[in-house]
Amino acid sequence: MGMFNDKNNKSVSSGPASPSLGGKSKKVHPASHRGRGAVFIILIFGFLAFSLSYPVVWDKSIDWLNSLAGTEVMPHFWQKPFKLGLDLQGGTHLIYQADLSNVESSSYDDSMQGVRDVIERRINLFGVAEPIVQINEAGSNYRLIVELAGIKDAHQAIEMIGQTPSLDFREERSEIEKNNILAKQEEARKKLEEGLELDLEEQAILMQDAYFIPTQLTGRYLKGSQIQFDQQTYQEEVSLEFDGEGSRLFEDLTRNNIGKRIAIYLDGVPISAPTVQEAISGGKAQISGDFSLEEAKELVQRLNAGALPVPINLISQQTIGASLGHISLDKSLRAGLYGFLAVLIFIIFYYRLPGLLASLALIIYVVLVLAIFKLIPVTLTLSGIAGFILSIGMAVDANVLIFERLKEELSSGKSLGGSIDEGFRRAWPAIRDGNISTILTCLILFIFATGLIKGFALTLGIGILVSMFSAIIITKSFLRWFVGGCLEKYKILWK
């Protein structure tokens, strides 16, 4: 038997281990200790997610503690409401038929995108939070579907949406004229702040554009706009082409404003203000600048929306009351809660202690997903809630695969720690393949489907991604907590 000493004077032997002297050896389970640290982190994140998803419990507890202490030092949790869709919050659903009879077939898509952009901006000015405006193509028929969640004055919104986009070109005011108007507007605002009434002239001053003057050149003289690239720099440019009368007006406008800006307004909002380099004749011009491709496309769509008027006619209007939306939400939540409780009862009854741990992991999974829905935020609809509830079933399915593998490993005589590792390893390919195929389906639905199906695909996809984390990380950490513990020897709890 050979022996040598290292530089720290520790004896290292190549022979059989000799009995230890001077006390009893202790059994250490490093995997168990690592698992406990992970469990504490998971529980902290679960608590924060629960407080974000349902802050009432936190707030009531803080109010009670503050009342005991006689102070208001401890704050309430961050309040961020769920974003509810039209079918849950109530609102107005409008369908418009677009008249493309005066538009060339090659310009259908650009014209509809331009009109959609205009309508979205009009609705935002009206004060509707994050409206949904979609283009629906059925053969040669193009429709706009507009959803206004929470809208109360539907008639005013309909009037605003139904207007044909208005495009006009404006020349820059002189510095003296601009400063005079700005000074008068400031005086009018001060009067308003002091609670004084404005006369008609002061009201008109407030509505006046201090920087640009309207001209006779409008969108009806513009034949079209498109993207082109500079032959030398390959930088994106936006080209404009006017008809005969528009060419004459544009030439006069550019000749009188060399070195100045000409602003292009769509529905009274400036969308571009290029500087005139020279008088432009022939009715063709280019707007150059530091455009990205997306910015150039957006400008072309807006120009074409005003240049190619696309009348839209309201063909369907549906108003959903807030009370009906509340009833639908209440029934959906009740159905989801009952189904979730039934799943928990079944999995605890069938898998005993692993089922109990999986139930705790599922509860954390639910509050994590709800917190993500708030943070993104995701617009929750009835179909979206259905997708979320379905994802809970997918999360349970992953746990079932893991626990069946775990029981097989335990039956073969392996230790609990080894069975957990091997069970997760063998179950992972089935979990991975099943979830990836579902995620790909969700991705396809989200890209190609319409509003309600998009909501279903989005919530289901998010739920599946979090469910994979829940099954592989959270459930495994909870199981490893018991490795080396007193409950490990009770096989009836695990098989």
C-alpha cells in the first residue's frame, strides 16, 4: 500500500478507507440543500406574482398593520389592472365596407393599410385606449373591423371614423408671424388657467397652426406615392407624383419656398416637413432623409391614404353592454376555478405527495401567468381565457408524465433522488416535443388568424411556455426538498 503527503500535509492513501476516529460521520445531501434554496426563491417570486395578480390581500394586510402601528409607512402594492377585451369590458364592434372602385387593384393593400392607420389615429384622438382595427379580405371585398372597448359615445366615434382621409400641403410662416401667434396663444391659455372665458377670436387663435399656413394643394391632386432608392447612396426615399393641376400648384409652392419647409398634414396632423431645395416642375418630387424602410413605408401609406380616397360604409354595428361583459367574465372565471380545483383534487388523490407538490407548483404557475398578462399587457377576451385554462391542462399533463416516470424508477429500486433525476430526464423529450408542436400551432394562429383567435393563441402560447418552466423547475425543486428527509422512507407517499 503506497502513501504520500501533499503540500498541505494531508494524508492521502491509495488503499482501502480506514474507519474514522474521533466521532460519528454525518450524512450530507448537497442536492437537498441546493433544492431548498431554489424553493425559497420560487416562493418569493410566487408571492410577488400573487400580490401583483391579486393585490387586495396585500393591501388589506398592510392596512391592518398600519392601523396597529398608527402610521401609514407601509405602502400598498403596485396597482395595475388587467386589460379586458370588448367581450368582457363592453363596448362597440363596427364593420366597414371599403369602396375600392376608384383604386387600381395593385394599390388595394397599400390603400387599406393607409386608411387603417388614419382610422387608428382618429380613434386615439377620440380617447379610446388601444383600439383594435383589422383589415379583413374576402375575395375582392375589403372590410375594416373596428373594436372600441369601453366606448360610451359610439355615434361620435362612428362620425369620426367615417370621414375620408384629408391630406393637404402647407407652407411655413415667417418668424415674426409665428412668434405673434404663439404669444397670443400663451395669453389665451393663461386666461383659461385663471378660469376666464375666451371670446371667439381668442378661441380661434388657440385652434390656429402657428407654424404653417394651408395652401390650395391638397391630396386630391396627388396621384400617388411610393418608395424608391437613391442610385448613389441606396438610401430610402419617398416619391410623389401630382396630376396636371397639382403639378402647377406644387411648382408655384416650391418656387416661393426655396430653403423653407413644406409640411404635409393628414387629418390636421403633420406627417412630414421636408425642406425645399429648388423649384420642382413636372409634378414629380422625392422626399429624402434618414429614413428607415419601415418609416418610409409608413409615410407612403399615409400619403396614399389621403391621395387615394377610399370611402368606407358602416355595414354592421354591435354594442356590448358592460353588464353583459361582466356576466361573461364572472362565468368564465367560475368555470376556470372549478376546473382548476377539480384538477388539483384529482392529482393529489392519485399521486399523493408528488401530487400535492405539483398542485402548489400549479398555483404558482397560475399567478405567474396572470402577472405576465398584466405586465405585457395581454388583452383578455373570452377566447383568451379559454386558451389560458387549456394551458393549465397542458401543465398538468407534463406533471403526469414526470410522476409516471418517477413511479417506474422507484419501483426499480432506485433512491428518491436518483428517481427524480431519471424521471425528469426520461419525461423531458415527450414534454418538449408536445409543447413545441403546440407553440408552433399558436404561432401560426397568431400570425394568420383574426382577433379572437389571436387572443386564444397568445394566452395559450404564454401559458405553455410558463408551464414548461413550472413542471421542469418548480415541481422538480419541490420534489428535491424531500430528498434525504424523514418522508423519503414512506414509499406509499411516492408510488
